Amino acid sequence: MGDKNLMEYLLEILGLIEHQIPNKEKRDPRKECCSVIGLFCGCVGDVSPSALDQNFLDRTLTIIHVTQVKMASVNSPKDVLCLFDVDGTVTPARLVVTAEMKEFMKKLRTKVVVGLVGGSDFHKIQEQMGGDDVTSLYDYVFSENGLVAYKNGELIHKQSIKEFMGEAKLKTFINFCLKYIADLDIPMKRGTFIEFRSGMLNVSPIGRNCSQEERIAFFEYDKEHKVREKFVSILREKFSDYGLHISIGGQISFDVFPKGWDKTYCLRHVEGDGYQKIHFFGDKCYEGGNDYEIYMDERTEGHKVTSPDDTMKLVREMFFSS
């Protein structure tokens, strides 16, 4: 019965009752139970208790119990977790969240459990989410794909790429990237080409110090010239024995981290919390994008969005339409 939806359970009850009610109505002490069945199913008139053998009653009550459990699951905010990517999903890329989105997420928390999972470090995510204590506004905050994890306001996990790679390999990889960027012929370069985070490296051909206007200009240039895509392809070939995963995210950079440390990493922090369903919302859900792995993971129900407005539209349809 686990695969049936609520309507199918009700139809099964109605079908059983229809075949059990005799032409001549009789009554016995089980009428209260049958009245409940009748009311639950929305039957017109009484259900005859004498016609219902014990096996039928047991089956019916079992169906009712399972249905009630499913109804409780649907209506309980603690059974559903919604995880949101940050850049391009909850906020425009590297811009601050709008007041409308903050209020929307606040309302959503009355319906379901809500978490953020981003590739940026914790301070950048907090800055993007309005500079408030983001861990008090969301049930989970997973920065660096969950390599730094907060639950109910408390730090519960922190991972280190330096410990995984070792200083020698880390230095070799960084030196190669810096030399490659130095020889790269692109319209502009600024500063902070490699950002060292707790659980990953973030590499930006233009440099993370670029202005918002320069960021957009590079993003458009990159769409045509595939600067990041070519860079990533070379790194994957050159360092194939390093056990690294490299994924393009945002508008100006790509992330480098050990294989298995993509956004699916955050799921280990919620697996024991008893969720019936985990929804994930992200914009980089294509292969090679930094939302792809968690979007495709069998533990989640993935939803591709194109902007914060698109996110709100989809979530409204899912949780606020009734």
C-alpha cells in the first residue's frame, strides 16, 4: 500500500464497503466503528455493521490508519525539508537577498523545514542573506556545500581540503592555476584569482575583486568563449590523479574540492532527521554545474529554477496553492 496516494486509499475503502453492504440492513454493537468508517469515507447513510466480517473491519481500519499517517505526513512541516541553493536561486548572483524573499522564506518555514546550501563560505552567505544571523533564520545553513554545516544555529561539522590534499599537492595545484591565469588573454583581470576556503578552492579567471558590472561583462564573454569550461577541462586532465571534482558555479568562477564533496555532501547532515521528502531547488542543474549532483541524487526531489522570482513562483505552487 506504500505506493498508493490518498485518493486511492479512500477509493479502496469505498469499494470494500460497496461490496459488503447487504440489501437488508442489520445492526449490532459494532455500529460506532462502522459510523466512523462511513463518516471517514463520506458515505451517505449508515454502513451495515452485521455485514462486515472481522477481516473486512481489520482491512478497513488498517487502510484508515495508513491514510491518517499519510495525511499527518503531508501536513507536518517536520516531515519535509526544502534545501535551496543561494546564488541565482534565493538571491541574484552575489547580490543581497530582497526583503520580499526574506519574508517569503519566513512564511515557508511555517510549512516545512528550510535550509540553504551554497558553495560560498559562511561569511559570504550571511552577507548575501542580509547580514543577519542567518543561522537563526533557517533550520540548516550549509556553506561550502555542507563542508561547514550549521543546524539550529549550532556549528555541527567542519571539513578541511588542506588536510585532504596535503600542502605539497595543494601548492602544485594553486601554482598551475596562477600560471594559467597569468597567460590567459581575456578583456580584463582584477584580483583574488584563487580563494582558499575551508573545504574547497574557488578559482576565478577574472578575479573575485571585479565590480558587479565587470562580473556581468565577464559572464557574457564566458558564455561565448567558454573560458571557464576550457580551464576546467585542462585541470581535470592535468590533475586526474588528485581525486578532485571541479564544477562551474555562479558567473565568474568554479569550485575545486575532493570527489564526493559536492552539494550531496550536505545530505549526510540530514539523513538521520527523519524527513519523508527532501526538495532541492537550484539553477545550475546541468551536468558540470555545481547543483547537478544534488539535483540528480535519488535522496532528493530536484527542481530547476532560473531566478529568485522563479523560485518563489514554484514554491508557491507547491506549498501555498491550497
